[in-house]
Amino acid sequence: MYEKQKKNSYINFARPSINGALKVTGTNLTDSNGNTVQLKGISTHGIAWFPDYINQECFNELSSWNANVIRLAMYTSESGGYCNGGDKENLKNLVLSGVEYAKNADMYVIVDWHILSDNNPQINKEESKRFFNEISSKLSGYNNVIYEICNEPNGGTTWADIKSYALEIIPIIRQNSPESVIIVGTPTWSQEVDKAAADPITNYSNIMYTLHFYAATHKDDLRNKLVSANKSGLPVFVTEYGLCDASGNGAIDKEESEKWFNLMNSLSISYVSWNLSNKNETSSIISSNCNKKSGFTMDDLSESGKIIHDMLSGGGSISASTSTNLATSSGSNVTDNSSTGAGNVIASTYGGVSYSIKLKNSWDANGTKFYQYELTVNNNTSQQINSWQFDISLSGAPVFSDGWNGKYSVNGNTLHVSNADYNGSVGSGQQVSDIGFIISGGEAK
């Protein structure tokens, strides 16, 4: 159905149907072929209070934004939470349904035991054991599930408290799902990754550690902690972030948000935004006056939602940026417009720099046509170029599915492709290849 990506390449938009079950290698997530992957997506608000957003149409829509992970936040101690008067069977069914919807939308999914007001995961540890034993047993055959076992320890909870709890929960999950990725919270609302880096869990593999930030509150100090933890070898997953302050409200800080995105992208760290709801607060991605649960237009999104939508669709940056000495093509001077069969080539040249696209494969899946293309960039000039980008015209209503060794975004019927961090420099007379992408619903032309 598809050609496997080159081993040890970087996959920006991993999908379970293509990349399979994930594992932790060094500081990063990798797929079943050893490629480094980055997950980018959205967290629900508490599913006890906003259950209607857990539906297939909504998850399909988020997937079409290029989100490849959804986080299911199940509060524990708040009123109506799992451990405080909530309907446990209904909440478990919402989690199981959410995992199924994520699978159908070709997204990874985080099952989140969302401690907050209970401060210390030890408080409801026995409930946690029962929950994760049942849920991991029922989900043992799914390759898209990640477990987050304690959201935001706080209130003086130490790393020793958290680690002790984790060492009781992890083996319960491992009994049913031996290789699943498990994410462990860190002290002070999941900010003290330095404490985990100094004393990591060594008994088990495929373990990651949580960092949360809200851009208007958490700035260089917390970013420096993340960099230090990463350098020490700690695999970190940002399972919750906001563009505003730590209350989930207040003004959006675009400048600090951009610094966070640039850092996480540079380290291939996965990140998930808070939150999928229409709650009247800045961090909600749906406008408070919108009661839809799917079928959103841009007018239905909050200011945060519009930024998150554009960031996901655009590959990870709030504002599009270009580097100096940039080769750019608008797709003119096409030498062969035929792309109806495997092996046909589309080529275009701009200022001595050219690209060629070769259709490698196509297939039907669930009534949708998918196309896999291979892209080669040639520098025909007398000087080295330091970066490159091209705009490729597409037919129909294209949806970007996956890409490797490049950065991708779709705007209308145009696919924008630019170099990855490691293949922008191309010497005179040289070329860069092993670049590719998969789209559905439209062909390159």
C-alpha cells in the first residue's frame, strides 16, 4: 500500500496506519521502522463535562487539520470526576469510544488520568490501579494508545511520591500492553522535569516524562529546564500547553508561544494544546458562542483555536518564516503535467533550482484515494543554496496525510514544501532526495 520511509529519517506527521506502534528511543518517539516522529494535537477538556466533543466527526476534523494525536482528559477528584461522584462506567466508555474514534481518524490517543485537585497521585492510587488494569486490558490490541498516568502533581508532591506511584502503575499496564508508551507527570504542575532527569525510572523502557507550559506565564526559566533535561537524555512529552497564562485565561502571548514552538520543533518534542471545548476561557479552541460539536468553520474557533489550527496545518509555526538565500518556486514552467500513473514525473524550475515529483504509488482505503509522491530537489546554479521551498498545485480537495524529510502545509489546492532542518543546504550541481509525501483527495498537477 505504501513504501516504508527511510530508516532514521524524521516524520513530521506520523499516523498509526503507516508508522505503527510508537516507542521511546533516546529523547524521542520513534515509529516501528526506527524513524523519529513528532506528535502534535489537542487535548479534550474534562470528558465528564464536555463529553459531546468525543465523536467521530469531530476527531476526523481534527485529523484533517494535521493533528495526529488526541488526549482524553479524565479528571479524578473534581466534582463529577472519576473518583468524586462521577459515573465511572460512562467515563470508561467515553475513553474507549475516544480511542476507537482516534483509531478511525488515524490518530494516536493519550489516555490521561487527570489528577489536579487531588495533588498527589498516591491519594487515588488504588482507583488508578483498577482503572488502568481494566482499560489497558481492553485496549491491548490497539497500536495507537499512549498512557498518561498522572497529569499535574502539585501541592508539595515530591518526585519520590510520583516515582513510587509510577512504579506501581507501570507494571499493571505492562501486563496487558507490554510495549506501550507511558508518560509520567512531574512535580509542580508537571514543570520540574529536572527532578525526573536527576532520578529517572530505569526499571522499564518506553517511559516519557511530562512538561506543561502556558506561554504567557512560563518563559525562559522553564524552557531552560526543558533544554537541560533533553541534554541529560530525558524523553519529554508536552502533553498540555496554552498560548495564554497558567489559569487558562488572559491574553495570548504570541511571541513566547513562538519561542516554545521553535524549541519543541528543534528537539522533535511532541506537544498537545489545551483544550477542545467551548468553555468561556482563552485556552478553549472553540468560541464560547458556538454549540457545534463538529463541522467547525474558522468563525467557530476562538482566537486560540485559529492559531492552533494554523499552527497544525502549517507544520508547527504561528507565523510563516523564510530564511536567507532561499530558493522558491511557484510551480511554473511545468515540463510534464501528467501524474495519472505511477512513474510519471512533474518538474518545475525557478532560478536554476528545480524540483521533480514522481508518483510512486496510489491506493484506495475506505473509499478514499491516496497518492504517494517522491520529491527530488536539484541545485543547477553555480552557488550553494542554504534552504529551499516550493508550492505544488494539487487538484480536487487535497488532504495532507503524511510526509518525511521536509516540512509540509496545505493551503487550498496548494501544497507548500520546504526543507527539513538537516537538508536545506544543497551544493552547486548537487541534489537532495529521499523526500516524500502522501495526500488524499487530490493529485499533484
